[in-house]
Amino acid sequence: MKPLTAIVFKDIVIEMRSKESISSMLMFGILVLVIFMFAFESSGLEKTVIGPGELWVAFSFAAILGLNRSLAMEIDNDCLQGLLLAPLGRGELYLGKVASNFAFMIIAEFIVLPVFFILNNLSFDQRFIGIAGISILGTLGISAVGTILSTISANTRMKEVMLPILQIPLSVPVIIAAVEATSQILNNEKPEISAWLTILAGFSIVYLTVSYLVFEFAVEE
Amino acid sequence: MNNRAFTLVAIVFFIHNWVMSSRQARLEKKLEELKNQLKDRP
Amino acid sequence: MKVKILAILSVITMIPALYMIFLFAPTEATQGNAQRIFYIHVPLAVVGAYGSAIMLFIGCLGFLITRDLKWDRFAACSAEMGVVFTAAQLLTAMMWAKPIWGTWYAFDSRGTLQIVLLLIYIAYFMLRSYLPDREKRAKLCGVFGLLGMVDVPINYLSIYLFRTQHPQPVISPGGGGVDPDMAKTLLMSFIAITLLYAYVFVRRLTIAKVEEEVDYLTQVALANE
């Protein structure tokens, strides 16, 4: 358990110094919300109808921005060598990276989420807590699949282009489940979201397990 | 609609087959060239 | 040699299959002639899209376990078959849906799964072309293929749930199993499409081998200079 926390701690220290990842995710997420607001302003659609889609477009694209940095940074500076030499299994390395990516994404999302509520004129009540819970589950899924995919794409010639191409098709179940759960909560209809939450949790568990097992193939030279 | 659908499928497979055979011809030509080139050397 | 036999066999079975589809099978009562697209759509989806998914999974798993490059070739070829067959199958689906449902594409569970599957196959292909090193390409593509194919059942589950919670806007196609003549026709086109798949696949596999040989010899030639 100790090496795992060491990796998370290292990433947090780097992030505290540079503040690159969180600030770019945050700015991008807010920009997406603003663009959506302008694009749909004249349509006169109900805010709660387009809201969930808007929110998850912002989250998933902002996440890609952050993930792009996380592994490319290690490979560009040849830090991956050092990490691989550290006395811990490849699986633990993966879990540590997932934990730090997840933490940064959650911090950015929890700032974007109130902005979303304000821009769409929603009141901060139980719905806010519900949506925050869903974003934790959804972000766990996105970071589980995104960390290993960013390891793969960091080895290619066009890193920034490759990650969205690989990640978006694979995270379709997360997007569907999260959007559906969010829209049920936003519309205050009798929420029947347990099935969606099961899919979100199941997706995270499956991908954490599979990636834990195959991560050594993705990093070995 | 029927004949259009079947024609489209046929076109897809013909294009793919055509691309494959031209690729094969090109690669085999290159293989021969390389073999000849390497034969001259010790 | 194997390629030629498979080519001849697929032509031999394709002709009676087409005959049975257009002339032998009875016209369906509600959908009319458009229902005949179904005989080629179902084999293309089952053999082409899902079959390629299973083969890609086997290929990637096989490579990661044995580290034998022949499994990587196998996976690459099945991904290419996946792109071609899934694209062809989506075309037939659209041509069928336009007269029957009135739209080119309806957001139903299977159609959406096919589109995601097609995107994963294309992503696998793009990843291959962006990785120059042979060993590395095999390894990373193996990992991605495995992850992508793990995604397919979860995807199906979520899309299926998505649709069943909302009212189905469409009548479900089918009813093919009722008439014995229809069943015979479907079986025949299944055989024809499977043979076509086998032919294209084996042919692509030989090309992949030649390609690798050329790569190797090019490197040797460069090293000698």
C-alpha cells in the first residue's frame, strides 16, 4: 500500500507546483458549458433536457485533456524508467496512476458542477448531491479506462490525437449510463437509477481488473 | 431498395478485394526486388 | 492454393444463395420485398461483426500469452474483416430501415452496438498505423484489442437497458423462422457468407505475411548498405 500512496503523493506534488492539469481541465470544462449555453440558448429547449448531455460532454472531454498529460509527462521526461524500477508491481503502478488521475478530475469536476448549476439556473438541493455522486462513479470509470489508454497513446507518434480516438468508443457505456442517471435526477422523476449505477460500478470494476492484469504489457520496453 | 442494398454490399467487397489484390501485387514485386538486391551481396 | 479453393467455393455457394434469396424464398406479407435484405444482413452481422469481435479477442489474448507474432497478424486481419463486414452490414441495415421504419437509422440496441463496434475496429486500425515498431505495435494493439472487446458486452447491456426503459419506437424485424423455405434460404446465405469471410480472411493473412517479410528484408538491405 505504501508505494501506491507514494505515487499519488508524487503526482500531487507535481500538480501543486505546475497546476497544469487541473487548470486546463477546469477551463476546458467551463468553456464547453458556455459554448453549449450559447448554442442552445435560441432553441428554447428545457434546461433539464439538454443539461445532462452538456455536463457529460464537458466532463468526458475535459478528462481526456487531463489524461493526455498524465502519462505523456512521464514518458517525455523518461520518468517511466524510474517508476518501473521502483519496488512495486506494474498493477500497483497502474492503480496509483488511476488514483491520482481520478483525484485531479474530481477536483476539476467539483468546480465545474456548481458552474453548471448556476448557468442552467438550477437550485442547489438534493439534486446537487445526487449528481455529485454520479460524477464520482462515472469519473472512476473514465479514469480506469483512460489511464491505460493514455499509456498506450503516449507511445504513438501523435499522442494528443490518438487518445480521444481510443477512449471515446470505449467509454460509451459510461456516458450512456451517466447521462441517463443524471437526467432522471435532474427531472425529479421517480429515480430508477439503480440499474445505471450498477452499470457504472460494474464498468469500473471490470476495467480496473482487466487493466491491472494487462498493464505490464503496456509499459514494458 | 433491395437491389441497391445488394449492389452496395457487392461494391464494398469488390473495393476491398481490389485494394487487397493491388497491395499483394505491389508487395510481391517489392519482395522480388529486395531478394534480387540482396542476392548480389555476400 | 487454399485461397483459390476458398474463392471457388464461395462463388459456388454465392450463386445458389442469391437465387434462393431473390426467387426461391416467399415474399413476406407485411414488409414485402424489402424483407429479402434480411437474408444477407443477418449473416453479415453474425459472422462479420460478432465473429470478428470474437476472433480479435482470441488473437489479442493469444499474442499476450504466447508472444507469437502470428497471433498479432491474426488479430490485425480479423479487425480489418470487422471494418469491412460491419460497414457492409450497416449499409444493408440502412437500406432496409428506410422503407420499413422511415428513417435511415434508428437508435436501437443492436444498431448502436454495431456502430460502436465499427468505431473500435477503426480505432484499433489507426493505432496500428501510428506505431512504427513491430514488437511494440503488437503488444500495445494486443492490450487495446483486449480492452475493446471487453467493452462489447458491457456496451450491449447498457444500450439494451437504455432501450427497454423507453418504449420501443419500432417493430422488431424477423419472423424468418416461420416458413421452412425462408429458413433454408437463411441457412444457405449463412454458408455463403461464412465461406466469403474465410476466403477474404485467409487472403488477407497471406498478404500480412508477405508484408512482414518485405519489412524484414528492407531492414536487412538497409543494414547492409
